[in-house]
Amino acid sequence: MRPISEQNSAIKSPLNEILGYQGNVRLLRCLFETTGGMSFSELAERTGLSLPGVHKVVSRMMTLGIIEFTGSGKRQQINIRNKYPLVDNLEDLFKAEKRYYDSLIKTLKEIIGRLEQQPQSAWIFGTLAEGSDEYGDPIRIGILGNIKKIDEITDQFREQIIESGIEKRFDVTIEVSGTVLADLKSSETFYTDEIIPLWGTDPKHFLKNSGEETNVIDSHQQLDKRSQIDAKAWVELIQKHPEIIDRTIKDLEERISQISSGEKKELQEWKHILKSMSFQRLKKFLESDSERSTRLRQSLPFWPVLKNKERNKLNEIKSKRRKKDE
């Protein structure tokens, strides 16, 4: 590639420098998504940049005048500088980007919700889930179902994708692969650590519990104990990312409007819990050994709205708690 022979004016063309580096874009996206400022370490965690990388980007963006520091010492935060002339336009750009992606995911969930029979689980895997996709790469969707119904569900899903016009509307290619539990256990193709949840329960839940049927006497006690440990991990994650609650409520409302009355009752119960309980009450409820808590822990509604980093953090927390319990 030939080097740029002419410099562009900072007044005429400020976006060259503001959006000319991926690190700048990641940092701005993160700051526009939060209502308050963030520390260097928080930005490193949220953007995926190294700590030295964040320091470099912040220094560059400070020079451009688009961000500023607030507070001092350990409480110093990095914020968008609201007096920057193009701040509203840049915010609109990131909002449009988010609307495009959110609308794509929402449309996929709606298509699944309209199927005559829904799968046990559905998720996006491959390059999109890994965050390494390029333009034209297919969106690969895995769906898990009963061996007698999975082919029918998969065919209906493919037909609905064609009829909905989603590929033309979002300029994407979608590939659907149906699987059953036996194949899921023996394949690393459909399920990896990097997935985007769409529907139902995390496939890992089925993989974990499939081998526990041999110990019938202890199975319920073991599952209840594990569910309590996992609930504490969810509490820890939600405390760090409280926005998960609002995203879950929104997801529940969408699912309630799409599915049959059979599943609707439990989803409505979860919606009521999340809308009416403070964090401390929710914490007590999730960790309780009451019949209601034990029952509802089997259908925790948070999984479909998690971002990859949140899901990876959850798995890390669960792993630490289980080792500690052992």
C-alpha cells in the first residue's frame, strides 16, 4: 500500500485521526456505551486492549480533544468530553452500529420463536462468535433438539430464514446446523467457548448433566448443590455487570410475546422477579434453598443476553467457586 502523500486538516477532516485506529474506535465505543467514566483497567477489560495499549490510545485521544479525565488519584476516570463539537454525531454513529447488530440478533430470535417447535438451545458459533469474522463470512447457527424432531426443526428454521428476507435486509449469509446431544458431545465444531446465545439453555448445561443419570440417588442433591454454587457465580457476575438485568428483562418480554402459553408462565415469573427485586433480594433468592428458588434456578434466564466476555467471566467465576467447594 502506498503511503499517504498529503496530510489532511484536523479541522476539515478530524475523523481521519479519531476513527483511523481500531484502538480509538474500541475505546470510544466503550465510553459511549457507559453512563459514567471508566478507569484504565476497566477499559482494558471491556475493550480487549492491553493496559499499555489503553494508555497509548487514551494519550492519543486526549491530544485530539475528544476525551477527558474526571476525578483525581485512584478515583480518576476517563470520560467522553461532551464539549467536543462532533460528540453527538459520533455517538449517533455508534448507536446506529449497535442498533444494526441488536436488530439482527432480535430478528433471529423472533424467527426461532415462530417455529412450530422450538429447539432446546440455539447459538451462533464460528468467526462471528469469536469476533474474527470478515465481510461475507457466514453467520453459523447451531441448534440442539430431540433426535426425532431436529431435522424438522432445522428445515423449518432454514425455510423461515429464506421467507423472512433477513439475509438481504442485513446483508449477511446464514448457515444453520442441527445437532443432537450425542453429536454435540463428540464434536467441537458446534460448541466452543466462544458462542453468542440465541435461544433456550446453554448447551453446556445438557453436556454436564447427561452423565449424571447413573447415580440416581444422589443426582438431585448434587444438581441442587451445583445450582447453588452456580447461582453465587451469577450473583457475582451481575454485581459487576448490573446491566445484565435490564437486558434480561427486555429479552424475556420479547420471548413471552413469541412463545406458547406452556413456557410463558415461567418466563413471566422470572420477569416479575427481576422487575420487583432489588439486587440484595435477588441475591438472597438465587442462593436460597427454598423450593421456588431451587425450581427456578433450573431455568435461569440470563444466559441468552450475555456477551462473550461476560460469559467467559462467568465460567471463570464458576470454576473458581467449584474448586473452592471441592
